[in-house]
Amino acid sequence: MGPMQPIYNPTGIDGIPLVSKTDRKSATSQSDRFSDLLKQEMIRADKRSKGVSLSKHAEKRSEQRGIKLEGPELEKISSAVDKLEKKGAKEALVLYKQIGLLVNVKNRKIITCVDKERLRENVFTNIDGVMFLE
């Protein structure tokens, strides 16, 4: 009888190396780090998505027309966008304090704003929702 062959082959099976316990721990810690980074990014994305922002065009129009949209106003508009989103709206007109805001609901972006005088003479197309705010 010749020399005995070990049952356990430390080099692996058919040339495929075995993963040691330390390699498994390293892979697990990398996975944990990735998971933590993913969670942090999802939290950041969720915070960004809660507010509304103004497009460059809307910023320009608000300055030209003397419309100021700040903290409390933007919070109310954001709440309106939440409701519009739940109802499935994509593009909506939000009427707030005698101003009209055309909003892209998905991107949570105010596309343009219209003052009281221009509300009467404008035609709004391609909208699928209207929200009246007090």
C-alpha cells in the first residue's frame, strides 16, 4: 500500500482555492460596509425627495413677478405634492395664495409660477391634477 492521501485538500478542489475563515470575515465586513453606505445614501435620497425645488425658469419668473416662496410656503407646497403623488399625478397646478405653481410631481420641482393677473389669462395644458391650498 502506498502513501496515504489526505481527505482534506488545502489547495481546494480541481484547482479552485478554498476560502479561509479570515477571508470570509473580510468579505462579510466589506458587505456590511456596503450595506451601511447603501442605507446612508437611501436616507439622504429620502430627505432630498421630501422637499420641493424651483427650476431655473421658476426662479426667474418668481423674481420677475415678485413671488417669494420660502420655508413655510415651500413646506405647504411639498405637502400638496405628497398628496398629488399619492393620487398618481405627474404634472399639476397648485393654486396657493393667489399664485399658480406648475409642478412636476415626480421630480418635486416647481416648473413655473404665475401671479394673480396672469392666472386669469393663461391656459394650462398637459396637467393631470389641480390642488387648492389655503
